[in-house]
Amino acid sequence: MRLRYPHTLLPLFTSLKLTTMNTQTLFHSSPFPNLKNTFFSQRRRFPSHRPFFTVFCSKPISRNPPSPLRTNGYHGSSHASIPRPVQLESPMEKSVEFQLNILKKKLEAIGMETGMCEPGQYNHLLCPECLGGDQEERSLSLYIAPDGGSAAWNCFRGKCGWKGSTQAFAGSSSARTQVDPVKKIRKITEEELELEPLCDELVVYFSERLISKQTLERNGVKQRKYDDQIVIAFPYRRNGGLISCKYRDINKMFWQEANTEKIFYGLDDIVGHSDIIIVEGEMDKLAMEEAGFLNCVSVPDGAPPSISSKELPPQDKDKKYQYLWNCKDELKKATRVILATDGDPPGQALAEELARRIGKEKCWRVRWPRKSRSDNCKDANEVLMYLGPDALKEVIENAELYPIRGLFNFRDYFDEIDAYYHRTLGYDIGISTGWNNLNDLYNVVPGELTIVTGVPNSGKSEWIDALLCNLNEIVGWKFALCSMENKVREHARKLLEKHLKKPFFNERYGESVERMSVEEFEQGKLWLSDTFSLIRCEDDSLPNISWVLDLAKAAVLRHGVRGLVIDPYNELDHQRPPNQTETEYVSQMLTLIKRFAQHHGCHVWFVAHPRQLHNWVGGPPNLYDISGSAHFINKCDNGIVIHRNRDPEAGPIDQVQVCVRKVRNKVAGTIGEAILLYNRVTGEYTPSDNNRPADRKR
């Protein structure tokens, strides 16, 4: 359906000499001089002459110098202390009558009716803050000083307790504060507003938006003459009584009756319902009815530009969403609230703000369908116009749970699960280590934590360096190295020897093997620069784990790092609160590392030394022997012990046992041992032919 402006309205608005009017122009004058003390007179602006006055609260809240504040149309500032005697500047100001008149104006500005109040007496009034509760009791005690220069009040209702004081004139330079004026809620009637039934042209206008005359009549939609134009009137009712009224002109400009209670449009339609729908505009509420949903209300004030980053204010300070609190009795029986706000950013911000106040656990949301190849419908009325009532009904019936941070359903991960099943993620079952006899036991999976341990001088760091070189050669991974036991030049030598398979020097350990050439050395430096990022603390202080992970995150985002090595644990700063045990600290530290690995899809190798072994007979240690805590084996995904043979009678002294003691993910490997041979000249590891099946899997 093509959306077009109803031509039938043009003669009507032309004959009335329509003029564009915003809410400000409506406040200045009335086209109906015979209506006195009605809506138009009540919507006038405050007088241009604004006397200065001060309102005192019972509790000081500031010690700052006085500053001008705006209160209900007046400029003023207020003291936080008990008012001091006022020295008037002229004989007229010294008169009781003059002071009393100024004082009463101030009291009336904050909602007190002081017509019968006399100086030197206690007066019992209706409290403008609590309105006397259900019984409308006159619980506010107001005392005016005999000279008419000051007043103090206190509401003695238990649920209120509002109190404060004020002066006719400010005479103190102490800290000041402000008491917000209490607006008195207006009572309005259809007769006062001169609402009329819709004319035929407006009925046609609604029908072109697929809103029927029956729906308009049931919702009491009216019209009203307003300065040479006719506007649409949406009456807001509670229990059938008129509470407020909102207007819309032909230019889609909106305004509401001033000083009326804020409530939902269509409030009576949700009373007693467990399922309710909240939309963003009156037209959307009417559209929902055309789709068969009567249990729908519209917000009165539209949507905010964005989601607030602040915490929710107290109920009495939540002015923008006061209509929610005013309708809490009607909302409390609802167990499912469908938020069908507009699909634009402000509409989604409104949904979030409503959900924060209603409770996300009982909220649902809708997804608006497409109206064309490139555009989605923005709201309920667009769905009705472009796709029809059945499509709008389907949108509501397919509403989904409102997302709660940290609470998910497997449905939210189906795309990832599908990719895992079809092995399209890239490294679904892990990456080969490059050693065939170890691949059945251990493979490198992105996002996992591997703890590596072993007695000193077993080659833990050498083995990890060799593994990184293999991974770079196989899949091109890049790595961040936090290796605090290695000098940079020594670490570079070890990595280059493994990469080029030639010694860095040809003396001592180099024996008679050809040393890497200058050209190979220069190419190797480029490889080092492209493959590795170094995390080093250049001053005398020790790095802590948070500092390391922050730099590793930068390396992931800047250089595409896929692996992180932290070597070793005991070179980190492990300061902890006095009331935290080492076990608790280790648990917290490993949790941080695992979250980093999972969030960035980065595999982490963490080297931890075993504690001092008593009565050690030369065998490989256990993961529970790691110094610090059993959490090293409890929290890791993989646990590996590297052990070098030191007994010539037991085998070659270049023989290295890779003992896989823990594998959480059975897809990636299993518990067992593999034997590698270490080449002392080049630092390479090669598979041993002596691996027996019993050695490989246990």
C-alpha cells in the first residue's frame, strides 16, 4: 500500500485557515475570550515580573555561596539554616502587610493555600506533598511569624513528614538550597475542553491508516477547535474519568493539557490482564486494536534520544517516567509485558528504560518485519498499513524474551554450534603440535589455558618455544611473550635457532654445524618482528597479572595475536589483601586468565614451577606439586609436565618426556605420555621412535 496524505482533509483545513502552531504559541493567548478560568487561561506563561524570594529546607545540603535558582517561574535562592532576622531596606518593606504578601506568594508557589492564614498563628492545611493521603486530612501545620517575615511548616502524616521554612526576604549569606514547588493536579472535563465528535474528514483520515470508526469510538477519540484549526484529541482516562488529553495537529505536532496527571493512554484496557502491550504512540495503540489486541497502552511522552547511563532515580525523582509509577497498581498484575516500541534508536532506548523499571524478567520484545527490501516497518501502525492486521498479530505472537545481560538460551548460540558441527570455525578440534606422537594426546584449541610445569632445567620454556615455532609454521599464528626469565637477546637466539634449524654461534655448543648466515639472520629478524610481541616490565617493579593481560589484549587487537605465554608464575607480583589466602588469590588469578583466553579466542600457556620436592627420586612431578595451590590443576583446561632424563642408564640424556596429565576437552586429546628428542645445537624437538602404546595413552 502506498502511504499518501488524505486529500479529503485539505478542504477542511484550508477553510479553517490552518496555521502551524507549536506548544509555545498555544500558551500565550486564547481564541475563545468567553472562556475564563478554563484550560486556556490556565496554560498562560508565568508573569514577566518575577520577584526574588528564598525558600528554606529543614536540612542543610550545601556550603556553597548562594546562586540564583529558578522555581516555578520565579528566580530565587534559599538558605539551609534557620532564617535570620531581615533588615528591610525601606519603610514600605518594613510593614507587616507587605512582608506577609510576599511570603504568601512564595508559599502559594510551592502549593500551599494561604488565603485564610494569619501571622502569629498555627494553620492546618492540606499538604501539597502528600495531599493528605486517602482521607485528604489537613496534616500540614504552618506557622507564620507575627511580623509576616518568615514561615515554617511540618506535615505530621507518618508517610510524609515534609517540612521546611522560608522568609519573605533573603538576608543571610549562608549556604542555600531549593524546595521544589508542588504542582497542583488539575481536574478537567470534556465540557471544559470543548471536545467534539470526529468530523467525517478526520474519520476518513484514520480509515486511510486502517483505523476503523468503531475503534475510534471505543477509545473516545475526539476533535477540538484550536486557533483556526481542528486538532485530534486523545482523552486519557482512568476508571472512565477524564485525567488528561493529548492533541495532534495536521503537522504531527503534539501537546498535552498542562498540570494533569501523567498516565498511560488506554489505561482501563489493561486492568486485570496478565499480558499487556506497551507501544510508543496513540496511533499504534489503535492499530493494535485493529489486530485484535485490546490489552494495549501507549506512553504519553514519546521516547528518549538514548539510554541513560545513570542509575535509576528514586520514584519521586523519576519525572520522565512518572506515568509508570502513577499506573503501578494497574501494572502489578501483569506477568508478561510486551514492549512494542518503535524500531528506531529512540524507540529501542524507550524499551530499555521501560524494562529497567518494570523488570526485564517479565518483559518481552518484538521484531518489526520488512515493508520493503531495504526498510523495516517502524511501528505497529506501519505494519498494519503495509502488511495488514494478520501480520501485526503475528509480530505480537512471536514476541521474544527481553534480553537480560548474562542470561542466555542455547538458541542464542545456534550459529556457533552449527559452525562447530560442520567444522567451519577453522580449529574445531585443535591444531596439531607438529609432533605426530603427541597429536593424539594434546592439540592446541583457541580460548583454552594450558598449565606447564616441571622441575628446574627440564626444558619447559624451550619446549613451549619449539611449540610456538611449529604453530607459526603450520597455521601462521602470532604470539605475545611475557617471558621474565629470559633476556631479550637470548630469547631471540633460541627462537631463531629453532626457526632456521641452525645454531646462532658455532662455538662450544655449535660444534661443527654450520652457523646461520648473515642473510638468514636478517630474514630471521623480520620473522621475529612479524611473529612475536614482547610484554616486558623495564623498571624494577614486578608486573601483576592485570597489567600483563591488559597488554596482551592490546597485542590481540593491534597485532592479531592468537597465543600468550606467561613464564613463569613466580616472577609476577602476587601482592594480595591481608584477608585473602594464596589459594583464593590463585583461583581469582586463573579466572582472569581464562576469561581473557575465552573472550579473545587466545590460547594461554602459563608456566608454574613445582614446590620443593622432598625425597625426590628423579621422576616427573605431579600437577598437584605446583607451588601455590591445587587450583592450577583444578582450573586449567590442559595440564602438561615436561621432564628431561638425567640418568644415562635410563636412556639418552636428550630424551624429554611430555606428560599430558589433564585434558578437559576430549576432542582435543587425552591423558598420556610422549617422548621427544632434544637437539642441543638447534633447540629443536623431534619425535622419538621409542614411543610404546602404553606410554602414549594411560
